[in-house]
Amino acid sequence: MITCYLRYQIRMDKVAEFEAYGAMWIELLPRFGGTHHGYFLPSEGESDVALAMFSFPSLAAYEQYRKDAAADPAAQKAVAFAKETRCFIRFERSFFRPLFPKSA
């Protein structure tokens, strides 16, 4: 399993738009074989950081998702929405593998 961690710098005057963008991907990702773990938006205090995490069974499955999503009209619509609304300034993408407790 591989988990993608996204750290966004969002526009504070566009939080509602960013939330709408995130909702699109939460709905889309399972169609491509992934599991979305949600978006995490600023709550208390001043912050322009939002996070998201999702997993795929393997790096190869993630790479296939990227190819398939690039050709998918609904995914293209989500990307266009982000560009149109400019709801985030930038993002960073990192990949992790889980370490689970050993079975007893």
C-alpha cells in the first residue's frame, strides 16, 4: 500500500471553493481504485494550510490512476475548477507506506 499526502497552501478567501474541490476528489478517487482518507481544512486560528491523504494498493496502481484521471472528464472538470477559482496557491505531494502493529 502507498499513501499520498498532499499539503496545500490555500487562499483564505476561497476556503468554500477549496472545500468544493476536495469534495469532488473524495467522490472521484474510488472510481480509480483508491481510498480517500479525507481533506483536513483549517479550523482554529490563522492557517492557510489544508491537507489530504489517499491510498492505493501500490505505486503502480497510483500511476495508473494518474493516467486514467488525466483522460477522465469528471477529473478534468475538478482540475479546471481549481484553476478557475484559484482556491489554492500551491501543493506538495509526498508518499508514505504504512507500518502497522504486529499481530499478537
